[in-house]
Amino acid sequence: VSHLEGHDVDVAQGHIVTKIDDDNFSFSPNDTLDKFLTDNCIPGTTTVYVDLDGTLTEYYQAVATYATNNGLLDSGGDWYNLTPSIELAALSASGGAYFQNLAKRAEADALIDLVIAKNGSYEILSSTTGTAMTNEKNAWISANLTGARAPAANNYATNNNKAPYGGANKILIDDRTTYINQFEAAGGKGYKYYESGG
């Protein structure tokens, strides 16, 4: 964990933090998810949405690599210095296959397995700016979430707004606080998935 803001403390409570050395600590984003899902899932009734970028994919790692290689972020720099303009520059420089070529996060399969074990199924809920991005994300899902780990549906929020998917018996697992807040304001329950500066 490279950085923790004061507003993140309440939603980060309960994580098992391991000291690596005097300056570094680590934790597993899945460590408190088990209890959250046990407490909130009713299989056959609850819809669990799982975000892609930064939750299942190494989105921020790819943006940080681009930013470092192009002098927009110091080597080993804090991801909290990644701005929306840097994200857009990384997307533009990719030549149209940015999302399709993202690596899968190391704990992604364990996250999906846990959700399926607790709820029986899940759906993807990601954001999109249009058909090309949606197609890239669908290609990534088809290549990386197969067999028993395949989602029941792929959903795409437009206008950076996941509120329309919120409601009773709905859960969102997402790394961006903005999306969690939108979803909860619409009556859903959100689980802030800590991995990135979102």
C-alpha cells in the first residue's frame, strides 16, 4: 500500500495489514470480502456486480508504466499522482487495444471464486465510453473469465455513472470510491476493493 487518505480509513477497516519493512505494508484486498459477502448475499436473490479496471485487471499498473515511460510519473512514483489526463493519454497511445491487452490481477480468480461460492453467480459492471471500448472489454472477459468463472452478464455503465445498477439486493465490488458512492446512493451495497488510487 503506497498511500492511504484520511477519507479511506473507515472503508479500509478490518484489513489484515502485514509489515514488510519500516516503510512498506501489504494486505490482501480479499481478506474482509468473505465476511461482507456472507453477511449480504442471498443466493438467487442478490446480484453481485464486479468491476473490471483496477479490480480484475491491472489497469493502474498499465497506466503507471505508460506514465513512467513518458516522464509523467517518477519511477516508483505514487499512483495517487496519476491524473485523469494521464489515464486518457495512456488510452490514446495504446492504438485501440488497451483494455483487451491488460493483464489479469494476481488475486482476480480468487475474488471471482469467492463471489461464486457465496452467491452462486456474478455479473461484470464496468464503465464504457462507446462501442470500441465495450468490445475490447468483452474480448478481455472472453479470454480471461472462462468456464465456471464466466460472468452471468457483462454490463456497461455510461457517463461514468454506476447508480442505475444500484438498488435492493444489489452489491458492487469496485476500486473507485466515486462508483461505490453512486451505487450506494441508489440503494445498493458497495465493497471498496483496495488496490489502486481510485
